[in-house]
Amino acid sequence: MTENPLLGDDALISASTARKLAGDVSAMTLWRWQQAGVIPAPIQIRRRNYWSRDRFLGALARAAKTPM
């Protein structure tokens, strides 16, 4: 039986889900964080942005630990 990659640990999340996970930030904030290297670049599928859930949450955790 093959596992569904969308339900595994490395599931892809949409931009709206990523914004909610990051604390209800705006799309512009996600773009700025990506430009600053805070979060990884998104994967584009049919002109929509998706992130690996684990990589995205890991980047947020690292950013939260980094002193300003």
C-alpha cells in the first residue's frame, strides 16, 4: 500500500494555510519573509504557492529563536 504524500509528514500547505500557521500574517508578509530568507521559497503549482509543511514550520521555529 502506497502512502499518500499529501497526508504524510512532508505535506504541502497552501499560502492561506501558511499565513494562518504564521499567526494570520498577510500575503505580503510571507513574500517579505521569503525575500529576507526567513522562510523557504514556495513551490509553484499552477501559479499558486505551496510550502512543505515541515520546512515551513521549521523555518518559523528557527526565526522565533533568532534574536532581533
